Amino acid sequence: AAGDLGRVVRVVKLLGFVNAIPTFSDHPKVVNGCSDLFAAVFDNIGGHARSAIGVGSLPGNITVEIEAVVEIAA
């Protein structure tokens, strides 16, 4: 949507939904993959607040859904 990753000022927050069975409790470890990717791509501006939530289902039976709030330069 920004047209260029160079316009990213900072990653503000990630929210990860993990499709899991009721006894699974490692949701944060699953969402770590996304946090690690953002840190690798954006370096110092990739640090962010984060939430990881387990859910019983997701659209299309996908395994993970990520919502990102990113500040973009004008």
C-alpha cells in the first residue's frame, strides 16, 4: 500500500492470530517468525509492540493471520 518499503518510518505494532487446538499454548513462538522477519527487513525501525492470540479457526482455514500497524512517510 505504501508503494515502497523505503517509506516505512517504523513498525508500530503486530497482532498475530494463530489457528490452533485448545491445548496449544505456544502462540507467541509462532508469531515470533513475523517479528523476526520485520526486524531483519527493517533493522532499527522494525522493533514493535506485539500481541499473539490463539483462535479456533481463521478464514480459509489459514494457520496464521497478521495485522500490522506501520507508520509511513508522506
